[in-house]
Amino acid sequence: MRPPTDPDLITLHAAAVALARSMRGEPDARRFVEGLSPHLRDVIPHDRLLLIREDETPVPSPASWLTLPLEGVDRAIGSLAIAASAPATYTEAHATTARRIAEMLGPLVENMVLLQKERDRRRRMAVLPEVSRVIAGSLDVRNIFQELGAAVRTVLDFDLMLVRPIGASGTLQRSVLLVGDVPADLQPERRLEDYSFGARLAAKEIVLLGDARRELDQSFPGDRAALERGVRSVIVAPLVFGDTLGGVLAFAKHDPDWFDEGDAEVVSGIAAQVVVALQHQRLSEEQQRVAAAEQHSRWLERRVERLRGALAERYGFDSIMGRSGAIREALDQAALVAGQETTVLLTGESGTGKELVARAIHYASRRSDGPFVAVNCAALPETLAESELFGHERGAFTGADRLKRGRFEVAAGGTLFLDEIGDLTPSVQAKLLRVLQERQYERVGGTTSLRADVRLVTATNRDLEHLVEAGTFRADLYYRLAVFGIHLPALREREGDVLVLAEYFLRTLGERMGRRQSRLSDQARQLLLAHTWPGNIRELQNAIERALIAADGRVISPAHLGIAEHVPLATGLSSGAPIAAGSVLTSQPLAVVEKQAVAEALRHAKGNKTRAAAALGLSRGAFYRRLERFGFGSPHD
């Protein structure tokens, strides 16, 4: 062998530099080393010139070979292998020359390796714009995850790609974002602690496993499940939302040493894009929820407006039936005071519609958007009246196991209607007086003052002035309540309103009960006019409802009304006998009216007693007793 001279090494170096420049567009360290073979044969005889990377296993030894370490600037790159097929080819001089050549080529090979890595990195990272394009195609990652997997696979081959979110409990949830060969039902919820690398994920580090069989620990349930599925190579990237670990993006392969640091860098970039996509999805879902809530809110507002209109229509002054001067005067007074905050006292007999007028005042007031709360003071137990009206604190008395809001508190912003105000006990009267004077009160057992933000309307069927004189009702409270008094007339005082109300109840109750065809007979109308109505409107409504049931869709006769016992009866007519139908004249005694009704029924039935009894709504026995009483002959004639 001719010993190499410095010019030989200079020539070899120049050839190496020229070759490296020619490969700048497609750097490949292995081809670079192999391409130097023709320039090296004059210096060292050989058949093959090889680059063995740091992480590669040396090739089987040929007959003769030299292996020289290749050192870069600050790290080992691999080895330069010079091989010959003939045995005993190389001497110590060859080894010395080969070491000088390796020292010269080391930096060049290192540069070529770095260029090759950078080229591969750029090629891999070039997938990120495609990932962005795919992700931008939908605000729902579930719709594009398969397409995303196809885009990633062009630079990162995998058997499984999945996203597992971390739930509120801190556990990895079942994945709905999955590309690969593992069904979702094999993904039970896991804790990070179930994996040997869980602490690294919790620290927001990316995890790269070259060979799961070597690096995982089967004592961890998560590791054991991965090994049972045949996973060998793994990359797991944390999905970080702000400062919070919100999930993981994982890639797996059934082959060992499949992924490298370059792949991990690509996965880190993909994970950042997935985080953005998931944030956009959550924002979109939140916007959809907000939009749906706003739409529902607008629907509720429209519905509230419709209901408010319906309530105002149902409970407004125009809805109160009546044409008589007495009721119109009372309603005019109520409408006049409705727009004020003045306390109103409604007086009148039971059943005259005091609560109906109180509601009309509320819905015509500035407080119509607030609640209307009605309380029957006569129904309040004496021991609980204060608690019902003003509420109580927990532990205020035996059985008060929780705080209770009183009616004044419930009615805040609206109207509180106290019916039968004359039945309040003296102690409650005193507390009510304080509320009216100071507009404040305390719950039973409490010390905190609450503001009484209510408009008070009260009602009574008793003579409060007489109760004041008798000493059972406080005079100062009475004067506070009676700032604006309205007297509602009894039905008997409302000339012309009985039939108006009867027809109204007949129509509204008939629709509700499916008796739309029912109508009042002339005799029934006359009886309605003749009755004194001690129960007022409530009694009239009950009479019409009873008649609709009894008549069963037919013409309503006086007997169906069931009000005979309330009419002053003529001598000789038992108080328990039902009234007969006929042409009732209010100026005639009831016995005369009943006799005329029986005679008219017989005339229309052409003497057929069974048909006459049916027309009057009477049983045959009751009809026959009337025949005998009024002298129409024997029932069997």
C-alpha cells in the first residue's frame, strides 16, 4: 500500500465537499458516504463503504473490515465501516489512515445528517397547514376527525390515533375521536395514575415510547391494557387549554421503534391545532347554547306578554259582567284608584266578587308585572297567622325546621289581597298596622327588618265600623285600611244583571263541561229573576253549574236549578218540595206560579202525565203529588 499523503486527503476532502454540495437539495448521509467510495479506493482498498448510525446495529462482518467512529462537533454520529471481501486486507497502516479519514469526514457527515433531519422535519411539519385546513372545515371536530387522520398519516404512519378528554373528575374519558383499529368499548375511563408515564403527562410533557414492552410497567392497569392490545410504539401529547390539562392526543403502532423525536415534534404541533379546534368547538357549542337560551328567552317573553294580555283580559274590569248602575259605579271607582298605590277596602256580602275586583285593580295598576297573592284571613289558624303573613325564621317555634317566606315577602313587587280582614286577631292587627305605617316588618323569630314592597287591597263582608265600636277591631288600623272604600252591591241590588250573569255562566261553564247546547227555559229565567240570591254571584254560578249537570244537555227547567228552598214559599207548599216550571211571574205567589206551570205542561203534553212530568224535570211521584195538591184530579184518571 502507498502511504497517503496530505494531498490525497485534501483531494478526498474536496471531493467530499463537492458531493455534499451536490446533495444539498436532497441530503442523505448514507448515500453521501457511499458516494465517496470511488475517491477512497486509491487511498484504502475496499469493496463497500458504509455509514452505521448511532442507533443502528452493525452489519454482519465481511472477510476484512475497519470500523471507525465518526465524531461531529460535539457528539458522536455513528461509525464509518470500510469492508473488503478478501481476508487479511487491512494493516495497522490502513487503520491509521482510516482514522484520519474518519476525523476529516465526521463534520461533513454530521452536517449531512442535520440537513437530512431538517429536511425530514420540514416534510413532516408541512402536514400542519393541511391539518389546519381540515380543522377549519368544521366547528365540530367529530365531523372531520377521520379526514384529519388521513392527512396526518401521510407523514406519520400509525395504527391508532385518538383524543381522550379529561373530565371534571380528572379522569380520562371514553374517546369519541378515534381513528384506527381499537373499538371505543375497549377504552374504560382511566386516571393518569393508571399509567407509568402519567406524572409526565400531568406535568404537560410529551411522551415518546420506542418499545412499550421494554418501557411500560404491567403493574399499572393502563400500561397493562396497552400491552394486551399489542401496542409497541407510542406518542402521547398533552392537550393544554390555557394552564389546564384538558386531555391527550395519542398515536400508537404495533411495531417497535416506529416513532422518533421528529415524529414527536409533529405530534406536538398537531396537538396545538387540536386544542384550538376543540376550543372553537366549545365556543361554538356555547354560542349555540346562548343562542338557544336567548331564543327561548324571547319565546318566554312573548309568551309572558301573551299571558299578561290574557290575564289582563280575563281579570280586567271589562271582564266583570254587569250592566246595572250600582256595579258600574263600584267598578268605575275601582278603575279610578287602580293606578295609585292607595290602600283599598272592598266591602260587600259574600259572593259579590270582591276578589275579582281586587284582581282587576292589580292588573290595571303599575304592579301588574308583579305577583297577585290572595289570603283568606278567616282560614288562617290563630297560632299560625303571623307566620303565614310575615314568615318565620328557622327555629322560631317548635316545628319551624326551615326558613319560610311569608305572604308579604311572596307578594313583593305586586299586590297582596287580604280577604275577610275583619277576622284577624288583635296581635296580627297590631303587626299589620306597623307594616302600613313603616312599610317594614320582621319574620317571626327574626330581627332583620324587611321592606314591605306591596300594594294592599283588603276585603270584608262584616261591618268594620261596628267591630271598631265593639272593640274587636283596631280603630287606627281601620282608618289605615279604609283610605279608599268601595262597596260591591249584592246581586239582588243589581237590577237586570241576574240574566246577564246567568247567560255568561251558561256559556263559559257549558263550554268547559261539554254542554254547549244547553239553554234556559222561560220558566227558569223567571225563577232566576224571582230568587233573592242570598249567596249572590257565587250562588248563581253554582246554580247554573248544577243545572248544566242535571239537564244533561237539554233545556234547563226551574227544577234543574235547585234553588227552590231559598225562595219564600206560599202557605201550604212544603219547604222541601222542588219548584215546578211554568210561566213564573215575580208578582205572583209561588204556589200560583207552580200551579200554572203544571197546567201548561199538561196542555203541551195533551194530557200525557208522563210526558208532562218529564218536561218539568220531575219524577212521576213528585208530579202526581202536585196534581193532587192543585186539584187536577186523580193521578190515575
